[in-house]
Amino acid sequence: MTRLIEIEGAAVHQGAVVALRDVDFHIDRGEIVTVVGPNGSGKSTLMKTVIGALKPSSGRVTRAPGLRIGYVPQSLQIDPTLPITVARFLGLPRRLPRAKVCAVLEQAGVPDLADRQMAALSGGQFQRVLLARAMLEKPDLLILDEATQGLDQPGSAAFYRQIEEIRQAEGCAVLMVSHELHVVMAASDRVICLNGHVCCHGAPEIVASAPEYRALFGSGTGGALALYRHDHDHSHDSEGNCLHDHDCGHEDSHDHTQAHGAAVKHEGAH
């Protein structure tokens, strides 16, 4: 595997507050990694460090040469009175060829939205358009920072299925932050539990049973990790609703969890 980013022994200070300490982190091409942790655990700080918006006070960050990063925020405010179509939004600050607009919208699972007004989109459609914009430059690493916040559970599940399809098609790595533990962990290859430092990390089902994880999220959260199977004998619209009139063209079924590593890694004490 190609290592895209490696963080070694990093500490990040924000004023007098130590937001992160002794963090070791890496992500390789093609894997889906989820960062979970309670509010104030340093998830956003870690994302900013990965992107390069924050520099660690100590430690080292190594990025692959020419690394391309696509970023999907949890929200974006657009003046509802602004008359701007999806195609024009994707083309900012300059227009894109129509074929490229259609290609990224197809990839994001919303091929028919090019001429819709941004203000007329539903929450799920809006996030798919942000995903399409993030994919414009064919990133090596796609970062989703609470990208499904505000979506209902079917919409969130459909969004993560789209991410899996993008990973399979493009071979990019995906780094996700989310509070939707049972859904997002089940869609991941590897999970990192953060609380100012890396508490534990490993395959989703292993982390879910770790004492450090249960101490942070409660003893019932291990059972809440639904390692679901999704049968592809149907397709979905942009809101996650099932469409039974045609096959979506994938294998009959697949498990959305891949167990990479047999043991959880425990780091530090609480």
C-alpha cells in the first residue's frame, strides 16, 4: 500500500490548551478510516493537522508528494436568494465543461441535478453536490467531516454506500469523522478512538469491544455497532429510498466491514 499521510508523536497546542498529545496516525491509499471520540476529543484538530491547516507543536507530519485532498464539510451556508445552479456552483470560480460536471454528479449519485438551483436541493442532495465538488480533482484522500449531520438514517446509510462505491472505483483513501457510530464504523476498514490522544485503534468490531471505547461511549455501544449487510438487488435515490425497478449493477451482496488487523491497539490511560 502507498502511505499517503503519517503523523508521528504529534502534539497540538491551542493557546494554553493541549488539544492533542502523542498522536501516531497514518492512512494508506484505498482504506476507509473513521475517527470517533466525544465532543472536545480533538477530532477537528486532527483533521486540520492532516490537511495542513494546523502545524503540530511537536512531532512530525509526512505527506506523499503531490498529495491531492478532497474535503466535504458538515455544512455550507449559501444565501437562499442567490440564483445559482448546481453546475455553476461546481464550476466556481470558473466554468467547467458540461461533461465534467455530469461525470462528478454521476459519481456522487445525483446525475440529474446539474440544472437545479442550489437553494432548491434537499439536505441529502446538497451533501451529494458537496461530495461531487470534492471529487473534481480526483483526490488521493477524501475527508468527510461530519458530512451526514442533519440527514436521517436512510440518507446517511445511502451516503456512506456512495462513499464505498467511490473508494472502489477510484482507489482513494477516505478519512471520516462522525457521531453516527453504528453506521460509520460499520462502513470502515479501521477505526481510531480519540480523546486527546489515541485511546485505541483497529478493526471496527475489535474497537467496539475495547474497554477504552466503552468507557467513552457507554457499555451498550458495542452492541450498537451494526455490521450490516446490504444486498444490491436494488438501487437508491439521493435520499436513500429504495428503487426496486432495476438492478444497480453491483455484486449480489457484500459486507461493508473489512477486518484489517486481528487485534485492537490500546494507547494511553484515561
